[in-house]
Amino acid sequence: MTITEVNVMDEPGLYLVVSSSPVSYYVDTRFARPRVLRANPNLFQYATEFDETDGRWVELTDLVSLPFGERDGVPLAPEAIDWDDTPQWVIRVGARPLMACRDHNPDGSTFAFPWQPRLTAAIDRLEVPPADDDLAISPQDKIARYGVETW
């Protein structure tokens, strides 16, 4: 089911967050501890410092929707952006989410890191999680399923 905005704590579930980049995110709030999975179809081509967390669930400690930065595809001037419009635990099509995550080192210690995906292009509420080999969505599938062209 495709939606345009959701508070993932008020409506616990498993959500696919389709970004305008090749990477997609799965947010799962069905359990006591929210979690997120970063699905990168181009893991080796677009290596980042967070590659070790790609393709696996990590604890999601906070999520904030950043303000809308454009209207009808046109970037807003800085003074037109409503910086007070930053709802917690909300994902919105057309806005960038800021996700704070916690992961565990092999020695048992934890570390925190942020993910700030590109603009959210679509949100799907999933009834069942996809198979591990279906987590990443190719750019061709993003166009076919969601009409989203990635860079």
C-alpha cells in the first residue's frame, strides 16, 4: 500500500522508504525497538563508510522528517523553508528523513551514526518482509513500480 506520510510510531509496521537515490530503506516499528535496514543495490560501486551496515538491520533510535525543501520540483529559497516543520518519527514523500542508528561492534560496544537519505519518493507499507535477495530495488524497478527516476 503506497502512502504519502506516516508516523511510524503511531502506526507500527514495516515500511519501505523509496529514496530518489539508488538506495532504499526499510523501517520496522512492529517490535519494542524500532530498526532500519539500508538496501544498497550498488554496494561496491558506491562504497561508503557505512557499508558494513548495508543489508542488515540496525537499531533506529530516532527519526525526524526534515522540512520540505522544494515545491512542485522547484527548490525553495532558504527563507521559504519552514524549519519548525520537523515532526519526529514521521516519513513524508518529498522530504528527507534523518535517521539516528545504533550498531554494535564485535567487542560488544555500541556506536551511533546518522543516515540522511535523499528525498523520499514513495512509501510502501509492507505486509511481509521481502526475501533477503529482494531487499535492494534496482533503478529500473523504481521507475516501473513507483515512477521514481534515480540519479
